[in-house]
Amino acid sequence: MTPRADARRNRAAILTAATEAFAEHGPKATTEQVAVRAGVAVGTVFRHFPTKDALIVAIMKESLQQLVALAAGSTLFDFMTAVVDESVRTRTVVAALAHDLDVGDALGSLTGELQRLLDQAQDAGAVRSEVQVDEVLALLTAAAQAAQQRAWSTDLRGRSLAIIFRGLAPAVS
């Protein structure tokens, strides 16, 4: 049975509110804060997401799906820049890349897209042939996490990514 239109709207509002609440308060965000932001009763939040972890998993899966869609029309370096920029807006990206909650196939899809982007970059001669996807994922996770620190200005973020990109590039003889 297809969920009613109001149930779909409530779920979408809850996910948006939860993303904002977790971005602002981190893991200390409460379901009550989410409910207030979404304009629903806390019971409505729990009907859609029986636990706080279930809510976090749903946010992470949605975030990963958005990243996979973003990767589809991007280059490796543009994608990495977008992920780091997005991590500044929401902590969900970093949680999705680094957390151990069960996000099913969503992380596998992202890794597959990242591998595709890496292969393209290597075929184009922009990235050394020995670089592996797990190394790129580790660098991406670290850069995204670091970018969330208040001391990281846009300028520092850009300079740091430039260093990462130079490190991935083939050595010039």
C-alpha cells in the first residue's frame, strides 16, 4: 500500500528538520527538537522512525543517495570539493562516510561511484595509477571532517583540497 500524501509530507519534513537539527546540534539533537522544527508531534516522528538511530540512518541514506546522484555528473576533484563543501553545511555527510550504522547498499553505491570517478581521473592522467578508492575515501572523509571545524575558512578548505589534489596527481618527471 502506498503511504498517504500527508504521511509522505510528514516524513519529508521530519528528514529535513532532522538534518538541520543534527547539523546544528550534532548527535545531541533530540527527537523533540526535530518534531518542533518539522511542525509535527513527537509521536509522529516515532511512527516514522522508531529510534533516534533509525532517524540518523534514514538521513545518512538520503545524504548518500544525493552524493551518488552528484557523482554521476561530476569529475573526481569536483565531486570531492562538493562533498567537503556539503560537510560544512551538514554533519550528516561525514557521519555517512565515517559512521558504523547500517546504511545498507547506500555506502556501497557511493563507493562504486567514487571508483568510477577515480577510474576516469586515472584514465585521463589526472591521478596516479596506484591510487586506490579506499585511499580516496579516507582522504575525502578526513577533509570533510576537518572542514567542519570552525577554524577552517573557505580559503583554508580550498588550499587543503589543492594539496590533496596535488598529492593524487602523477609525479612530474
